[in-house]
Amino acid sequence: MSPKTKRKVEIISLLSGIWFVVTLPLPWIIADPNVAKPQLTVILQMIAFISIPFVALAVAWTLKPELTRNA
């Protein structure tokens, strides 16, 4: 595996791991009957909003890997 490909895999793995940790409580929140529908809607919107930067970073860093290099 070339260093460039290895770096892409590392970045995408890191972003996927962070996204997984952020969305980890989601199944328990949805399965809980005590959570009101407005609360669930707000929580889902927050998770979606938090996910946007990570998806954007994954796309940007995959397309332009020179953005990740140290100065």
C-alpha cells in the first residue's frame, strides 16, 4: 500500500471512528419509549449537524490530501 493510500485510509478511519462515537447512543435513545418525539427530533438534528463537518473533512481530505500536510 502506498503512503498516500495509507494516509487516506487512516484519515477516513479516524473520521469514521469519531462519527461512530458521536452516534453511539442513538439506538438506545430511539428504543426508549420515554423519550418524547420532539426530544428525539432535536437529538437527531444535533447528530446530523455534528456529522456534517466530519463528512466534509473526509471528502476534502480525500480529494485534496495536501491540505493535511504540516507546514
